[in-house]
Amino acid sequence: MKALIFRETGEPKSVLKLAEIPTPPLAPGEALVRVLLSPINPSDLHMVRGRYGYQPELPASPGAEGVGIVDAVGSGVQGSLVGTRVVFVDTWNTWREQIVCPVDKLVPVPDGVDDPAAATSYTNPLAARALTRSSHNLNEGDWLLQTAAASSVGKLVLQLAQQFRFKTINVIRRREQETLIRNLGGNEVICTADEDLRARLQELTAGKGIERAIDCVAGELGAEVARNLSTAGTMLVYGALSSHRQTDPANSYSYRQRPYVSLTVGHGPTTGVHND
């Protein structure tokens, strides 16, 4: 079967190669799934670069979610899964024509859900739910700042905000994204292309700073958000779209007694508190 493989970390365009590899044998309790779609997430590219919280043993393929058809099952599998369209959860190496995974990692897809929706139904929805409800535990009337508000996770956060009635400050980098944010119910919008982030946050919080934030950009934008946290504020860092990974927030975040939490989907959080 064909697969995208990287044997060393580096820029994806340089280290990812299309290769022909053998189909792995089926063990008891496993299924062979023919992959229909597997999305490209920023986390996949950071894994190839060696910047992700989880790094596979090389050689490996990127990809951690997708949709496919069960082609075969190993011994001991109950029921008739062959021919079933499924999504696979907590499964790696999905940028391949076929994958082998335990059947308890497979979830059948309802007929009304198309392949693109099914292929992206795991990582980003789980991240949005974990950030807003499991970690920040946002409730009615609470405020949340999010960077990259027009991203896939950002739009899911806005849908959750409507359901649980928390309010949002949405940081975007292009003014044309504001209409989308407003249509999804975003309360406040800050466009870094034509607004001063610090000044607007001071205005919106009456100088008290942000109590809760989520950031997937890192770099200078993430650092500026952290500098504007309240004394007991918390920022959850779940990505690095700027490609400048913040391995130690103390190196770039200037703040006092402000906790950060670095989240990797499928793995435990890293927490800490840094002083000026």
C-alpha cells in the first residue's frame, strides 16, 4: 500500500516521502481499514517537524484521525464490521491507504454524516470541548479570550459558547474574518491588523486583565495575551500556528503568578506557574 512516510523530523516538504509499504498483519481484535479521508491538522505538521508533545517512533506517517471502510477483521471480533464506514480515534499513522487498529478504536459513522465531516469529527471537537468545559469549566456569564478565533477550533468554541452561554473575546488577524465571528455569536472581536491588542484588552477588562484564555498561535501574540492575564488568570496553550513553539513560557511571557497549561490532544496536560 502507499503511505506518506517521514524517517527524520524536519520541514514536511523536505522529509515526507510517498512510499510503498506492506500491509501490516491483523492480530486478534484488530481491523484493517481502507482510509477514505484523513485531514491535515497543524499538529500533524508540527509532529513531522519534531515540535509536537507526542513524537512517534520513526519511520512513521503523520495523521491522527480520519474516516474509512473496514475491509477485514482479525479473529475474536464480534459482529459484522466488514464494509462499515468508521472513524478511528486515538489512532496514529493515518496518512496511509490502509491502517490496522483495535476495533475498540472504531466508531461507526451515521449515514447522514458525509466523509469530510466524519474525518474531522475527533481532534478539533474534542479540543474545543476540553478547552472550554473540561479545563476552563466555563459557565453562563464567564468570559473567554481565544486567539485564531476563525480557525476550526475557534468556530467550535463559538458554538459551545452559544450552548453554555459563556462570552468570548475573539482575536483575529484579518478584518474580513469579523463577519464570520459575529455570525457565530462572538461578543467582542479584536483584529490585530488594525487594533492594538493590549489597549483593547485593557479597555475590555477595565484594566483588570483576562481571567481565562486559550491560545493556539504562540509566538509574540501568545506572549502578549499572557502579559495581559489577570493576577490569577489562566491561559491554555494548545498549538503554535506561528511555528514558534513556546516550550518554556517564562522565556517570552512576562507575567506574575500566572499559570499556563499546555495541552496535547490524547495526552496529559503540562502545568506550571511562573513568576516575574
